[in-house]
Amino acid sequence: MGLLRRHPALVPGLLFAAALLLAPTLAERGTLNDLWNMAFFVVLAAAWNLLGGFAGQVSLGYSAFVGIGAYTTVLLANAGWSPWVTLPVGALLSAAFSVLVGLPTFRLRGPYFTIATIGVGEAVRVIASGLDFTGGSSGVRMPPGTFDFESNYYAMVGLALATLALVAWLQQNAFGLALESIRQDIDGAEALGVNSTRIKLEAHAISSALVAVAGGLYAINFQYISPGTIFDFRLSLTIVLMPIVGGMGTLAGPVIGAMLFSYLQIKVLASPTLRDSYQFIYGGLLIVVMLFEPRGVMGLWERLWSRLPRRRTPAIAEARGAG
Amino acid sequence: MQKFVVVALNSLLTAGLYATMSYGLAVIYGVMRIINLAHAGLMMLAAYATWALNDRFALDPFVSMVVVAPAFFLIGMALYATVIRFLPRSSTGPSMQSLLLLFGVWLVLQNLAYAIWGGDTQSILTPYTMESVRFLGGRFGVPQILVFVVSILSLVGLTLVLRRTFLGKAIRAVTQNRDAAMLSGVNAGQIAAVAFGIGTAFAAMAGSMLSTLYAFTPDFGRSFLLKAFCIIVLGGMESFTGVAVGALVLAFVENFASAYTAIPVSFQDAISFTLLVVVLVAAPGGLPGLWRMLDRKVVAR
């Protein structure tokens, strides 16, 4: 039982995973679409959280990596390549680009890094709209016969679960500790021998590769991409908001955020009046979270949990009192 | 040579506008150490306000600025009193929390505009929109020239306020050293509210002027926010002269790059974003920092 005590999320996590993987035999297509969308958001949010949450490097340019993954898959699929090849190639290209972007921008700290990433994201979008081989601003289509919802569903859910497992594993080994130390005090971390630039580059590469695979699957599922959808600033924005609202730097935070946002999106898309201004809610959420609980839903949960009256063993009470 | 003069004059005209849109950001950064991401939303909102006044009452965009700028001064003060005031203060530099909070404000403004005016592209057409003036062998649009004149007037006005009035001196004092200013009896909270109002009013003026030059949607303003940020970084974040120099540098680089290199016009925005990243990385102190660094090297020899 030691394993369970160390990982209290293991049992509900496994049950949840089993339910998601069994869903295609039980649920309808509409529900599965919503679940696919949620898994897509979980990948984006959890991968972003690796750099933005654990290491505290808030990037507003992640749509660039979604876009690179999506464009690689579409362009290579049109050249006759199988998704088994295009998805890893997209991940590699995205990771390579993340290093290219990270080398200069990781020299910046805090908000300066964040604003530089807005610049990078915008530059990528502007350039993708202006290039010929990307189909310009009108976008590109997948070749016919590449659509298969069921396998795409399994791939996306599998990717989401793999991402969460990877993040959980990284969180509790030395790499996760290094990320955490960078967030708390980058100079202190450096003084203790953490090569902060290298750790940040690695976290950036891992998360951008994961995001690129999700982008590739997105392209296969929707069969059509354009700079206006895939490089959209709003996508970067959603990616950032999910972990922030859920709780940055935690394992469950991005999942909560992704569930909340995919639910919101379904509700909002169903009502035509809200469709154009759904980010009103996003902005309001962001203001409320930043003013009242910068640690998001998870922070709120901890606050409520610690207020609950309950019996404590004397040793724990003593330790808490001392801490 | 003639092409050079025309491009240089065009850059100068652009620089006036760029300076106006950056001053608001610089005042707020100076007093509060906050990067006002909502700047873009405020510029967009002012563009719509100008458009609405033009549409309803056939008011000229440059005349309507007389109404729009003071109105946005009050909006800025209100924004400070309701939201910004509650941010925990950071003495070292802008906090992530303030950045994300203002980002939220920007989103709310943007979607307020979507809810009120919808997502269609709007533009303002005045009798002089298509007019141009011949000068030194080049053609210069009348709106561009008017924007330049108004920019210079507003910048002179701001400089006078900052140099000559008690309020201006207090703003500069808080910018230089908040604690020392408070010890000398300056109400820093009040000054911050006024500074946020001034910053917002300048965003509004920039927005009104942009609306005479470009078509806009509620998504408008992001690229101009990045440009403004690039300019204040170039100018060294706190210096008001630095902002003017930064605006000149960015305008010249953009115009000359698209006039003399093979970079297509559609990539022009990418130039400023790249410049922003390069400046942030290579010269985080901006031009003043670079100047001091070179100076020190010369002295060392």
C-alpha cells in the first residue's frame, strides 16, 4: 500500500483512464467528440504546465508548436507519408524549434519572457500566412481517406494519459525538483548547481513535442488547417488559461482546467449569442483568479480543505504547528 | 537619394504615432512597474469609440479625440480603483500576477467590443482619407500628417505637464524612487491612479489616430502593443526621452527594411517582433544601457 499512499491520485486516475478507453463501446459519437476535445485540451494544458507551471516560465506562444505539429502532418500526409511517421517528425521539428526559440528567450525573466513569446507566436503566424508551401492564409487540407475517428480517439486519449503519466513521473524525480527550484528562486537554483537554461530548454522541448503530436492529431481529426485557426492567438491563450484556472504547477490543475474549459466551450458553442464573445468569461475568470487565488482551483481547494475541522494525530498537529 | 529622403520622412511620420502609443505604456510602467497588456484593448476600444462618434454624429476623428481622451482618462482611473489597486506591490520588477491580470482585462475589453459591435471589420472614411500632399518628390497621406502633428502636440503637452506641474514632478519622483517620493509627502497611491489615467488617455489617443489609418476589429491592437513594448524596451523602460528615440529607431528599421530589402510588406510586423526579441536578449537595458556599456568600455581603455 506504500505506492498508494505516495500517489493518492493513482486509483481515481486509473478508473478514469479505463472509463475513457472503454467509452467508444458505450457512448455515442457526440459524447466521444466532446471527450476527444477534452483529451486534446488535457494534453495542451498538462504539457504547457511542465514549463509554465512547474518552472514558472509563462509562455504565450504555444500555438506555434500546435501549428508546427499540424502543418508537418498535413504536408507530409499529402506527400503520402503515414501518420505513424508524420506525428513523430512533427514532434521532433517542434522540439527543435522550441530549442531555437528558447536559446535567446530563456535569457529573459518573468514577464519579459512572456512578452517575447507573444512576439515569437505572432511572428510564426505572420510568416506562415505569407509562405507559399503552407497554402498561405487559406490553409491546407488532408488527403482524402485519412480520417478514422475511432483510432484518432484512442490516439488522443492515449496521448493525454501518457502526458499525465510522464508529468507525474517527472514531477517526483530530480528533473521536477530542478524545475520547481527554478520557479522559486532561479539564482538560488543556479547557486546549488542547477543548470537552469538547460533544464528550461529540456522542459520546453518535451512539452512542445507533446503539444505538436496533439496538433497533428487535431489536423487528422478536422482534415483542414489554416494559420487563422491553428496559429490563432486565442489558442495560445486557452492553453495558458486552463492550467492557471485549474492550478499552476500541480498535476491535477491542468486536468481540472481542461475539463472546465472543454465544458465551457461546448456550452458556449451551443449558444450563438455567446460564440463571438466567449472569451469574456475567460478574461473574467483570469481577473478573478489573479486577484483572489493565483493558485487556481487547486489553491482554493487546499484553502477550504485546511479550514475543515477534523481530528489530527498529535504528531501531525505538532508538526503543522511548528511549520 | 530621393527615395532615401522619402522613406526617412515616412519613418518620421510613423515615429510620431509610435511615440504616442508607447508613452502610455511607459508612464504606467514607470510609476507602477506594471506592463499594461490591456493597452491593446484600450487602443481598440478608443478606435471603436471614435468610429461610433463618427458614425452617429459625423464627428471628425481628430475632433472626437477631445472627447475620447478625457473619457478614457476617467476609464483608466476607474480601472485602477476597481482592479489594479488590489495587486500586491512588487519593488523589483513587474510580477507575473500583474501581467496576467491585465491580460484578463484586455480579454474582457476585447469581448465587450465583440458583444457590442460584432466581429466585422470597421473603418473610418473621412473626406481627406484618400488625400495626399506632394513634398520633396514623395506623396504623403493627409491622415498620416495629421496624426504626426497631433502626436507631437500631445507629446509636448505631456512633457510640459511632467516638467512644469507639481503633478508631473510627483509622477517623475515616484518613477525614480517610490519610497523617497513618499517620504517627501507624495501620495503614491493617488499618483498611481492619475498615472494609470494618463496612460489610458494616451492609449485612447493612439487608438483614435490608428482608426484613421487602419481598418480594425475587436482583435485589433496586438501587433501595436508589441511594437509599443519593443519601443519602451529600446528606450530603457523608464526614460521618456528614451521612448521618443525608441519610436524613431523602430519606425526607421521597419520602413527601411521593407523599402531596401527583399522582405515582403506582409512580413513587416515580423520585423518588429524579431527586433523586440533581439533587443530584449542583447540589450535588456535598451539604448541607454547599451550607451552606458560602451561608455564604460571606452573609459576602461
